[in-house]
Amino acid sequence: MSKNFERVKRRLIADLKDEANHTQAGWCDIMLKAARRCRTHEDQKDFFRFILNPNDEFDIPEPQFMDVDTDQQVLIQPFDKIETDDEKEARKDCLMKNTCHTKGGTTFIQTERLVK
């Protein structure tokens, strides 16, 4: 493991221990921050090895990695229409905008509501 990944791992563990309970958004934020801190392909591989097998158990198979063309378009539509079904409101359609970008080997998809 690289020195950089060792730092990423220490910070990830510290971030996870800071909160007794994590929300989905908080958990995602911690994971995405750690992924962003990985500078090389080897850092990213070590990150996923750690996430998939944090205790370094022998009975957990080693993940298989593959190269991904980061210039290739992500198969996410720029706009989606979803139907909401809320207890407080009647069913209605919402228009959602998806923005994708890839940094390193991680693709980030930001989704925002366009119509209220």
C-alpha cells in the first residue's frame, strides 16, 4: 500500500468513528471523499480491497479489477421523469437533471430536481 492510501485509510476510519450513527448521505459523503483522495489506480484498488475486506480475511475472494474508458459516455440520461408518491401530496411527475463526471476511476452522478 502506498503512503497516500495509508493516509486515506486512516482518515476514512477516523471519519467513520466520528459519528455513532451515519445517515445515508453522510456515509456516501465519507466514501466519496475517501475515493477522491486516492491519487493512483493502485490507491483506488487498495481502497476497494479495504472496503470489501476491512479485516483482511482469507476466505473473502480478492476483487477482480478492469480498466474502464473514462472518456466513454455514462449510460445515464441527462433528464429523467419520476413519479412521486408522497403521503402528504398527490402523485405527480418530477423532472430530474443528471450531471455526470468521472475523476480517476470514480464516476460521480449529481441528480437535482428541476420542477417542484
